[in-house]
Amino acid sequence: MIRESLGVPAELAVTFEQSDPQYWNARERWLVDVSIYEGDSCIATASVDPQILELCRNILQHSGN
């Protein structure tokens, strides 16, 4: 779901990295930073609410380049 929300095509071979949860006081929720890599290049990233998988902040969508 996160992959699709960030516009990363299903046919790309990618790896995921995620941070430990951190609390976002402004919105009173927990967030996890998720980064998607193709090889050594980060192609998409976002801070995500891990309970509902909503993209919340620091969103960089895949551009296709």
C-alpha cells in the first residue's frame, strides 16, 4: 500500500528501510519513516502512521526518472 501511494511501480525491484517509531506531537500520533530504494538510490520516502498506513509528512513520491 505504501509503495502504491508513493507511485512506485510494482515491476521495479526495490528494497525498503524503516525507522523506529517516533511521536509527532503536533498531530498526536506515532510515525515511522519509510524509504524505498532502487539499488543505492532512494526513489521515494514518507513518514507514515503505522496503524493506518497514512502518508503524513516528509513525502517524496517516485518521479519515474
